Amino acid sequence: MQRFVIAYLLLATITCTGVDAQINNPDKPTTTLLLSVRTDQHVYRMSDKIRMETQLLNTGSEDVYIWDWDLCWNFARGLSMHFAAPDGALAHGDFLFDCVPPPPKKGDVYAFIKLEPGRFYGIADEIKVTDVVSKPGEYDLSVTYKSSISSRFIKEFLNHDLVSRLQVWTMEQPTIEAPILRIVVKP
């Protein structure tokens, strides 16, 4: 009986230590973000505008903070969109989405948006069809989210700010992909 109690306490200690290490490990977030995109319609004319809503939803069990400048369109970080023909050929339009965010200012914790579990944050944009495609056809719209801010930047430049103690979604986290949408563009 005494061996059983000792073995049980040892197992409980190891289990609790493992859970604590996972929660405090910044490389393994306990939060998960889900990216979703929707458009006002699926068929457009070349002269139309696409009304697009993009949202990040916290599907995890803890609060997570996202940097508000990450929700601007860029070809590499933040929000990125790509239109491709069904054969995989990338479409090109008249506009390059190249938002370059300024670095966060010290003391401005309001630049980080708190997403509680089950909460979302998003943007709504109107984009000219000609800004994203140059000719009629069928296109697959893919959207990704990858933070522009690194945990290293937060540690080096914001280490005395409240934000340094918060769980911020940083560029070290995986790229999030929204489900692909099929768009049809007519002349």
C-alpha cells in the first residue's frame, strides 16, 4: 500500500510538472487562432468591387493578443492574399498590397488586441477586382495570417511594458491559412 501511495504521488508530481511546463512554454501556445474569409458574392464583373471580411477567431482556452497592424494586407506578413487560376497560375492585378507597419510604440498596449476564448477580431475591405486580377476567369482566393512582430522584438524593445507579460501571437507561431474561396470574374 505504501509503495502504491508513493508511486501515485510521484506520478501526480510528474504530470503536474509537465502541464505547467507546457503552459509556460512560449514556443507551444495553448491558444489557437482560426482565420476565416468571406466575400459578399462569388461572381463578379471586372468593374466590380469585392467586399471581403477577414476574421481571426481564438479557438483556444486562454486569452491571446494580436498586434493591430498585423491586420493590414501585405504580400509576406500580416494578412496576405493570393488569387490563382485553377491550374495554379498566380493572378496579377493593378495593385501590390504592401502595407509596411511601423514598429509598436513603447507604452502603447492598446496596439495589441485582446482575443478571449471564443472571440474574434477582423476587418472589412472593398477591393477593386482589377486590383487583384487582370482578366476574367475562375480564381481561387487564398488568405494567410503570419504576425509581423517577433517575440525577440518584444523582449528587446518592449521588455518594461505590460505587453511583454502577455501572450502575444508572434511570427514564431505557425502561419494560419483560411479555407480557399472560389471566385468567378466575368467581363
